[in-house]
Amino acid sequence: MNDILVFNIARLAVKSMLNAGAAWPKPGLVTPLADAAGTAFQTIVEGALGLLPCFINCASIGLETEAMNPEDVMTLLRPAGMQGEREVQGVVRGRTSFKGSIFFLGLFSAAAGRLFAQERNLTPLALALTASSCVRGLVERELRGLDEGSAELTPGERAWTLYGVDGARGEAERGFPVVVQAVDLLRQLEEGDDSPSGRESAAQALLGILAGNSDSALAERAGLDGMLRVQAEAKAALLAGGVLTSEGRKAVDALDRRLREADVSPRGAEVALAAALFVRDLEALRPTRSGREE
């Protein structure tokens, strides 16, 4: 039964990546409609499917380490994630990195396994806090003390040294507030009398993420002012109704054009959207006293 459980957790992780990739409109990001040659979207599909073994591994680690200190669980998840990145690069032939997806969805896969082992419900808050507990002190360990002049810095590390933007590490250590808020927005949209399609709900949730996400890669490429401008324009688009109204769509399309002209892509927001979709779907898996899912 454990094999079925971890497969179902991993399956939902892959599904969330595919649904996040297929959502549109997504300012500055790849969509099936904004990819004339089809190669970029195909890479997303291939990468998501290629990460299934990685997410199975992460869910298994969470399931099998319920009594372990959560910070020690990260010592097992890190090599699993590195292996997953190596394997997926073989699938996509180095066309793009999936480190952000592995970090967020790997943590949530492990959190789901851990909560199942503890016979606790997979609520968004429980998942977020459990995943976050594995990365306590991550910003202090990995970012503080970095040398701004080092040639070896990643874009995220460079954003920290230049602007103090802690990106995905900070979001995870704070308990994934942007992801949890996106789950709340998805629920609100789905529970309305005239609920939008799943694609529209995902696109609307992405706007909410853009409005609050401290995307270190975006800050590194567009500067701190550029990141803050994206946040402000996303908020304005939401206030105008987002993808659900004609005025909101005009604002979304304007932001999309500006980001594409500047060759800036807020990839961190799409990772957070996939995480939100994953967390929303995980709640339907309910543990029982036998350790099986209902």
C-alpha cells in the first residue's frame, strides 16, 4: 500500500506541474498559446513526467522518517533532489532547469508522506508547516555571508547579495505564505456560484502569486525596482478583475507584453502556482488508521 500511496502523491505533483504549465494567460511565462514552435511547452511536459521518480523518492523519504527530526530529513531530501535534477536534465537535454520545482514540490511530497505516517490530515497549513520545518535556518546557512563579487553565485544568490531578496528559500522557511494564500484564492474561485474554469482559476491564482512573490531570479534579472513593478502591476490587474474581466485582461496582457519585450520571465511564480495546485489536490488524500488512503 505504501507504494501506491507514494505514487499517488508523486502523480499529483506531476499533475500540478502540467496544469500550471497549461494555465493561461501567464504574464511572461510559457503557455501552450504563447509558444509558436511548441518546444518550450513540450520541455515543461517532458520535465514534469521525468520528475515522477524524484517525487516518489521524496514522498517515500517523508513516509519513512516520521520520527526523525525534520531538519535531518533535509539531509536525505537534498541528494534525492540533486539526483532528480540530473535525471530530468537527461530527459530535457539541458534545455532548462527544474531546481525550483524539485525544491518546492519535493518538500511538499515529503511533507505529505510524513503527515500520512503520522495519520494527520493533509490540510494546506499542515503541509506548509511540515514542509517548512525541514528547512529551518536555510537562509542563514546558505545566503548570509555570501560574497557579492563571487563569480560562482546563482541568480538567486546574487539577488540576495544585491537586494536582500531571499526568494524560494525565504518563502519555504516562512511557511510558504504565498503558496497558502494562492490555495485560498483557488478555493474561493471554485466555491463561487459562477466558478471559472480550472485554467482561469489557475491563471487568476498566478496573478495573486505575482502580486506577493519575492522572486529572486526576477529581481536578479530585472532589478529590485523591476520586481516591485511586476508586483504592483499584478495587484492592479487583480483589482480590475484579473483574467475574469475585460479590464483585468487588458492589464494582464499589458504586463505580459512588457515582460516579453524585456525578456524577463517570473519562473518562480509558476513554481509557486504548481505548489498551490499540488497542496490543494493533496487534501483529498486522507489517511486512515491502517495507514492507507481513503
